[in-house]
Amino acid sequence: MATSLKNLSEYSSKNVGDVSKKCFGIAVAEWNNEITEALLQGAYSTLQKHGAKTENIIVRSVAGSFELPLASQWLAQREDIDAVIAIGCIIQGETRHFDFIAQAVANGIMQVGLKYNKPVIFGVLTTNNLEQARERAGGKHGNKGDEAAITAIKMLFWDNE
């Protein structure tokens, strides 16, 4: 979690390899579009910053975060895709709906990565309110999209130490 000691957009370049020949799939939820678009831009620009080619970044939209596990699976099953980033934003409401959705999405995305044995990154904000989401989508805590992209890259090169 982003705190005063950690900014989501700050990271070490250790274990970052050449991604110019890697292909990334990004599944992005349309719900809370103001936030998810900012997260998408963060992920996209971070991938490009580290050498990913535009034609090797495949973006697909889904209605909401609940649909991210299936969209991630559709991307992960493609042999040409090396890593998947799931981007969404779930904001706490007045009911327990938040808890069920957040848990289902997190578990579903994890299961996809295990099933396809490739990085499937959880780039989903789970915040108490819209202000917290904004702070983590390019605000004072950085951009979780940056963090998700660098995590995908590092996972592709994790055994090169």
C-alpha cells in the first residue's frame, strides 16, 4: 500500500530486462472510469518507458472489476502474451458488496496466473473512497498503474538474478 514511506510510482530498476520483444495484455474495467483510465495510462507509459512496443501492448476493456478475472484469462491463454495486467477500481460503499467483489476479483486474478503459469498482475485499487483512489491514480501516492507494469516486467525476469 502507498504510504508516506512508499510512492506507487517509485521503484528500483533492479531485475528489469529488455521487454522490446515481450507482449503485454491489459484488461481494464470501465467502472470508475476516471480512475481506471489514469491507471491504464500509468501502466501503458511505464511499459513503453522500459521498451515495450505499442503493437505489443494489447488493451481490452470490460464493464467492471468483477469481469477482470475472465478477461485476464482470455488474455493469458494467448500464447503471444507474456504477462497480463488487470486494472480496476473498487470503492467501498455502504454495503458489504465491496468485500465480496474485492475478494472474488483478487482470488480470480491469482487463479489465472497460477493456471497459465505467467504473470497476471493485480492492478486493482480497493479504496475507502474516491479521494483515496485519486491519490493512487496519479495523485500524491503515485500511480498503481506504474506499479502494476513494473511488477509485470520484473516477474518476467525474476529468475535472472
